[in-house]
Amino acid sequence: RFCLPLVLASLPTMATGEEITPALQGSWGDFWLFRFFVNAAGYASIVIPGFLLIQYFKRRNYLETGRGICFPVIKSCVFGSEVKSVHQEDGSLPPRAEPTESSTARQVFKLLFCAAGLQASYLTWGVLQERVMTRTYGATETDPGEKFKDSQFLVFMNRILAFTVAGLYCALTKQPRHGAPMYKYSFASLSNILSSWCQYEALKYISFPTQVLAKASKVIPVMMMGKLVSRKSYEYWEYLTAALISVGVSMFLLSSAPNRHVSTVTTFSGIVLLAGYIIFDSFTSNWQDALFTYKMSPVQMMFGVNVFSCLFTVGSLLEQGALLESLRFMARHSEFTAHAVLLSVCSACGQLFIFYTINQFGAAVFTIIMTLRQAFAILLSCLIYGHTVTVVGGLGVAVVFMALFLRVYARSRMKKRSKKIPPGETPVQKV
């Protein structure tokens, strides 16, 4: 009976392998692993009854026997229209119009607008994310202030605004006829919540530049997973860029190791949380990719995922009693309220800019813009919050982003080359 609290109390020290900072030492309930299991239990209290209801309606063959005012709702949530598109591209936004000579100035203006919108949204989001999770609120000469600890509440605020924006967009614009069963969005929603939670929590243990660089190197585990699980084959330039990314990340992390500062040290907990973020985020993108076989637009996907995200997070927060505590924290600190609202606005607007940029200019241009954003985010974080980067670390960052740009360039060249080759002919290798 008494063993479990003692084991949980010792977990933070065992996981980090070093003395825990006073801000994280309040109680064993503040340890991230404990909160992760508590949040997971809250989500399970919603997922398990929902799963049992879905199985019940399917066993009863409700689609043929059901009737009444609840029938359309249950049909949409459990069965959908089960109409899938022939090609995955059918579920995306209308194809991009190729720019003409007469509209060059307009295309340049659109490109600048997209780049400025993405940079402003996500650079502001990154700076605020680090401010909210690593700094105190209400500090005075006599009072050190207090930190906001509940990452799940920030995820909830982001998702409720994204749900509202996507809902208004779907209501005001023409969208494809929706056919996917609503419950299928819950899988992507759950992994999306957990990836966002891991991302916020990781900032308590590692520096923001380290987190950005780890996210930029996500291509390495994705390639490994594709090789082991899906038996995928990759081009030589993909292996080359993956190797360059791993070298650059190693240079950055090793150069930061001697500086044993609390705000920049990479702890074991931070590495585990980053790994959790990468795993959950990879599942989210793959599941959403599978859902696009139904005829839907990206904004419909955004709406469906955020419906369940709001349901899961608010249910878990209410069960833990954390919703009222977070609201009381907002009432005590108006600065935090402004930061949290602006954080949510940037996240929602950034998603809309993503859809618009990909629709107008394609994925390659979007990837270049976002890669530049990651480099700017590291620079801003170092300037604003005083993170130190050595010469070797800066060279490692440069190697990572050079590899990312090389990857984008090589992929775009391969796509153009495949389009030029007539059907039935094989490409000729040039030496």
C-alpha cells in the first residue's frame, strides 16, 4: 500500500540522474511521468466508453435497424457515408494554378504574404511557448513569483481556438461532402494532444534551441521506421542528408554539454519527452494521411481532429480539477492570460497559413519557409533568453539546415525529372 507513493517519489531523481531544480521539486505529483499517466487515465475514461458504444452500435447493425432523431448523429459518428475517393489527392484543396507571366507580381506578393504570415505566427508562438513554460509570473523584489505547470491547459486553449476557426471557415466556405466516420478523427486527435503535451513539457528540461534542432532532425527516425516497418527504399541523397543532420545535431549537443547550466542542460527526461513528441507526431501525420482517402479538405480535417482534442482535454482537466486551478492562475496573472491567448491565436492562424501556402505554392516552398523559420527561432531564442551557442554548436546548426535545404532541393529536382519522363521510359542516369 505504501510502496507506490515511495516509488513515484523517487522516479524524478532516477530519471534525470541529477539533482532536480527547486522549481520541479515541489512534490512527486509535479513529475512529468506521473502527470502523463494521470492525463492518459483521463483520456481513457472517455475513449473506453466511446469504444464500447461504437462496438455496440456495429453489433446491433444500427445502420439498418436504427431510426429516430438520434439516427443521423450516430450514423455520422460511427458509420459515416463510407464513400472514399479514388485518389488521395481528391480530398485536398483544388489544384494550384500555375503562375503566368502576367501575374508574376501577384504571385510574388502572395509568396511574401505567406512567408510573412508563417514567420510571424510561428516565431511569435515559439517565443511565447518558451516564455510561458520556463519563466515565472508575478515576480517582485520580495516574491520570486510562480511558474505555470499544466501543459495540458495550454493544449486545450490552442485546440479550442483552432476548433472555432476551422468551424467558422467550414461554415462560410464551400467544402467537399464529408464521408469519414467521426470517431476516426479521435486517433489523430489523441496522438496530437500527446505530442503537443510532450513538446511543452520538454521545455522544462531542455533548451528551446535543442528542441527546435531535434524537431528539425525528425527525418532520421521517420526513415528508420519506414525501413524497418514498411520496407521502404530511399535514394542516396536521402541517406546523405540524414547523415549530415545527425552529424550537425551531435556537434550542437556535444558543444553544449560542458555548459552545465540549469536552463540549457539536456536531461534524460527531456530526451524521453522529445522522443515521445516525435513518435506521437509521426503517428498523427500518418493517420491523417490515411484519413484523406475519404473526400475531405484539410480544414475539415482540422475541424474533426480539434473536436475530439477539445473533448479529451477538457474532460481530463475537469476530472483532475486542473481546469479551475489554471483559470485561477489566469485570474492572478493577467500577463499569462495575454500570453496564452496570443499563443492560441498564433497556433490557429499558423495552421491556416500552412493550408494556404501549400495550396498556392506546393509543399517544397512551404518546407523551405518553415526551415528558415526554425533557424530564425533558434536565433531569436538565443537573443531574447540568453542561450549560449558555441562556434562548434553554431556550425552544427548550419550543417543541419544545409542538409534540410539540400533535401528539399533534391526532392523537387526528382519530382520535376519524373514529370518530364514519358510513360514507359526509364530515367537515364547522368554521370
